[in-house]
Amino acid sequence: MKRFKLKLIIVLSIVLVTFFIGISIYTSYTKIEDTVEEAIANQNLEAAKSIAKAIDLETYERFLKERNRDEDYWTIRHYLNDAREKLGVLYVYTMEIDNPTTSKVLIVGHPENKDNPNDFLIGEACTVPEAQVKLAYEEGKQFVTEILEDTKYAHHYITVGTPIMNEKGEIISYLSIDISTDTLDGIKETVINSNIVLLVLSGLFVIIVIISFFLLQKWYQKEVGTTESTYQKEIKTLIASVSSLRHDYINHIQVLHGFLHLGEVDQATKYVDSLSKDIQAIESIKLNLDHPGLAILLQTKKVTCQNKQIDIQITVDDNPYDNIKTIDLINILSNIIDNAIEATMELPEEQRKITVSCKADELYYTFSITNAGRKLPDINRIFKQGYSTKKVEKGRVRGQGLFIVKETINKYNGTITFDTINEKETIAIVKIPNK
């Protein structure tokens, strides 16, 4: 029987590993495609801005008045063609947007075609979709399109556009760049090939997570027996949070790799600068506590709070807390902290704050949890089974958490009190005799 269970576990593990690796590789591949496309579009949008700023406004404004293939036309066209060749894109051109639905091509940066002197007609209809045209016309903003198809010239591409402004700050035209999907596909393939090792490491990470999960589950069974479900909830939350952080990390690395592979060191530097502003550092708490169950619980709650933009501060005395069963300690703190999180989530992000303190002396274990939030409506009733201050939700039983906490604390002849500080903070204090 034991050998059968062992084989079953091995088979299920292989299936799970294969499944998660497949999902991980697929999502990473999809994300690479999206991030490369976005990065190239943003890069060319910056290039469009530079080209628009450097255009000879006096010459261009003279062309706009006459709109003929005169000397001014060819001066601008040669300038745009030079920019096109340096960028290695499909087209660089100016266009007119004088209504919210359609746009017209004015000057296309391309070499002169002596066999067809009237190529790229002035005022020819442009393929920029109505949504982007409307954005440019009504709000004067830059734009990026999805992949477009030009049946006349047999091209597939994305278009970026930015305003051309005169010296008075008025929009007189738009500078657009078409980037061929062939270019995008080539870059995507290069980035994906160079990230195969990263994808393999991603798969190995999944294997490590699964192995860690089974090892922790085995430890739980030894520690708490039939009550392992309490730990399972915390571990699943932690794994989900860590997995989310891993995906973000991989995506950022892939974008940076793409920029560096293209030689866009400045763009890579700007991307790193933006990350340093947008990503909150994940603070860690001491996991090598004498009480591993308490360490896991507090780490999980800390990650949960950070994901919910709650400022949580945790202090723990170096003590094994061995005069209280692990499952009882987890039940007490988990329920109280969860209540604190729910109460704090009712506040704006800047006001969300929780403080957790675990102290031990010769007489008592003292656990205090303070959270910002509204005053408890009826402290005398909160420990009654079935009583809850939260809205009733279909299929969800409310009013059990603090009842269980109270019953657990009573087993140790301990006490629990709630108090409101300045009508803005609630503090729960649990004291359990240390004997």
C-alpha cells in the first residue's frame, strides 16, 4: 500500500511539474512577445519625437501652404528618408489630421522613384485606425496602433505618431513611423532564443516550489496532524505571492535584455530608473526564529499586506513560545491579523497600517495587534459565535474567527482585550501565561 501511494505521488508530481512548466513557458513566451512589441513601439515613439522636433519648421510650413512637389517638399522628404534609413523602419512620414475619423499622408520619407515620379501622393488616405485618429484630433496626443495591414503596399506593421508643433506650440501636423512586423518578429525570435535558459530556470523554480510544498506538507503533518489545513492556507498564499513576484522579475529582465541586445543602453537605463520608482522593495522579516510555524505565518501575512498596500510592522522576541501549541498560536494570530487586514482595507492606501508585536517574559506571552480603522461597534458581542460586523455574503459563514480565538485562549487561562485608540486605531492584546 505504501509503495502504491509513493508511486501515485511520484506520478502526480511529474504531471504537476510538466503542467506548471508548460504553463510557465507559455506565459513567459506570450509576455516576451508583448513586452518586445511594447518596447519597440515606445523606442520608435521617442525617435518620432526627436525627428519632429528637429524638422525644419520654416521649410515645412511653406510646404503646407502650397502642398506641391517643390524644393521644400523634397528637402523634407530627403530629411525623413535619412531618418528612415538610420532607424531601419518601414516608413517615416508626416500626415494631416483635420477630422476625428480619417488622416492623410503628406510627405513620405523615401528615395525618389524616377520610374514613378508621382509615387506617394500628397493627401493620400492613411491606414491609421479611427480610434488613434480621434485621439490625435481631439486631444493632440501621441498614439500607438495595433498591427495594421496595408493592402496597397502589402505591408503589415504598427504605427506610432507624435505631434509636430510650430514655434507657437500649435500642432501643424503629425510625424509617424511604420515598423514592419518582420522587424518585430526578428527581434522577438532573438529575445526568445536568448531567454531559453531563463525559461528553463523558470521551470526549475516551479520544481523547487513543488518539492518545497511537499516537504512543508510533511512537516505540517508531523507538527499539527489533522489541523494542517490552517497551514495550507498560509503556504498557498505565500507561494502565490512569490510566484507573482517571480513573473514580474522575469518580465523586467526580458525587457532589459531586449533593450541591451538592440544596443539601446539609454533606454535600458531609463527603464531601470522607472523600476526603481514604481516597484516597492519587498521587506523581509527574520525567518530563522526559534518558532518556524510563527515565522511562516508572519512572513505570509507580511507579503499579503504588501500586496494590499498595507504598511505592516512586525517585532518578535527571540523565544520558542513552546508553552502553547503551534496550531493554537497560529489560530489565534491568523484570525486576529486577518480581521485587522479586512478592517484596514476600508481605508485609503496612505492610511493603512498594522503593527504586530510578539513578546515573552517569565510570566506571560503577550501578542498585540494594532490596526488603523473604524471603532468596533460592540466589543461585548464580538466573541459570540455567529456575530460579525461584516456584510453577509452568500455561501460564506461569518462570525467564527474571534469565537474560536476566545475558546483557544481560554484553554490556556489567557485573556484577550480590544480597545480603541483615539477613535482611529483598534488594538487587540492577547496574554497567555508562560508556564
